[in-house]
Amino acid sequence: MNISMKKTGKENRHLLRIKEWFGSYHVFVLFVIAQLILLGTLIYVTVMWATQSVSPFWNYDPNLGPDDPMIYTTGRWIYFLTQIIPFGAVMWLVPLLRKKLKLRIPFYIDLYVIIGLLGHASFGSVMRAFDHVPHYDKILHGVSGAIFTVIGISMMWGYLKKKGLDPKKSVIGLLVFGFMFSMSIAVLWEFLEFAVDSIGGTNMQRWRDGLYLVEVCEYVYNVGNVCTSHWATGPYGAPTHMLQGTGLVDTMLDMIFHFVGVLVVMIFFFIWWKKKPGHDRLLILKKTDCAKNSETIESTDEVIVEAQISDETHNENLEVKKENIDKSVKKPSNSLKKKSTARKTDSEKLN
């Protein structure tokens, strides 16, 4: 009985720690799986680089055709490392913030961080879904726009609460700040893509997709061959109507899809708060700032688990005390034994 109670007490303590860091056991399991996949991806790209092998995942650039296979060069290996390692570290940010700041983070935020980062680093870059799955990049941008809008709204909600103001009375202000915050993140991301392409010669902004450099040589009398270079549209079905350049078109489409995600969230929250004013169930907030009408089940679960742990520890202490009493009753002390033996010897001497 005592052993089973100790086991349940330890299990409840572990569950409470998991809830403090990850919110729920399901998020913890997804997090562990994602970290293992990222670790496997890191080992895979390192082995492929060490052996200078050709990628088995869509091993050619769709704009250059199968005659240009993708080999794991040192530059490509470093490019993959700069995505896998930082994204794996960023995945720890949500549990850390939940634990240290005592935040209530909805499940869909955890799901986006885990699947989004994994989909970008492992499936998008290493397995080349960005190059070969239609609109894969644009879907990620749209979902990111929606999520960062929620984060911006949550930040402003918490700020108003801290200042003693009522967020319900400034719905438009919340939505405008969420819009500005999310679109600023989109701009900063495009800055990052441009910097990486400029420094490392990568193709994050798809500037290589529709263009390639052509050299034209003409014979000039008394001079010889005079060669000039100019950009032309690429082979293998590259778009010929994109006179602006594929890099510009890709950047603008990324921003447009991000904006669509922002717009969807703004419309949703505007309608939702018309029906349920002040409802903050879907926001990222400190547990002390949560409204009474949207207290989460997580907090009540933690209270229940803590109560169970305290009851079990109390019962364990009672069990230990009972065992000690039983031992003291069953086993008399050495002094009593000596006294009883002394009395026996005295009675024997008298007889």
C-alpha cells in the first residue's frame, strides 16, 4: 500500500513539472518527438556532408532540372546548420517563458511553434519542400501572420492590465497593435532572408528561380570577339512574365500571405469580442491577468494535483509513524531487556 502511494506521489510530481513547463502531457510528447527529429536531421546532414553525397530528397533544383543534382557541399551544410540548431533552440523558448513568467499559453501556440519550426528546418529546407511542394512557403507565412498577430494582441492586453486599464474598452487599439506587430515581424524576416542571400549566396528569396546569366559574343572588325552578359528567363518552365524579377515577386507574395493571416485573425477577434467581450481564452497572458470567465482548466488541475500530493505525503507520514509505533511495541528496548534479565537472576538467587 505504501509503495503504491509513493509511486503515485512521484508520478503526480512529474506531471506537475510537465504542466509547469509544457502546459500538458500531449505538448510534452510532441516536443520530445520534434527534438528527436531535429537531432536526426542534424546527424543526417552531417553524414551527407562528410560523404559528399547527393540528396535523396528531390535532388535537383526545379528551375535547373535533373542535370544539376544537389550535393552536400560545405556551404550547404553550414546553411542547414544555421537553421536546424537555432530553430531547435527557439523551440525551448515557449516552455521557458511559460515556466519563468507563469504564462497561460494556449495549445494552438505550442502546436504552431513545434510544427512550424520543424516544418521549416527539417521538411522545408533539408527535404526541400520549399522547392517542390506548391505554396508550402506561402502557407507557413500565412499561419505565421496569424500567430504573431495573437502574440501582439496578447502583449498589449497584458500591458493594459499592468497599467490598471480595461482591455475590453480598447478593442480597436488591441487589433491595430497586433497588426503592426505582426507586419513588423514579416518585414524583419524579409530583411533576414535578404541578408542571408547576399552574404551566403543562398536562394531564400527565390531570386535565382526565373533568371540566369547569359553571355553573348559578337565579332567586331579589327577587335575580335566582344562578349557581353545579360539576365534571361530560366529554363524548365520558369515564368517568363515576371519582368520584376522572381526575388521581388517572392518577397511581395510572402508579405501578402502574411497580411492575409493577420487580416483573418483581426476579423475573428473583432467578431468574437462583440459576442464575448473581454474573453481572453485564446490569448497568451500571465495567469494573474486572466479574466474570471476564462480561467483555464490547467490552473485547477495544478491545484488538484498539488492537493493530491499533499494528501499523499501526509498519508505517507502517517504510515511511517504507524510503522515506528508497531516496531517499538514489538521490539522492547535494550534497557527493558536488561532489567527483565536482572530480575530473573535475582529471583533465582533468592530461590
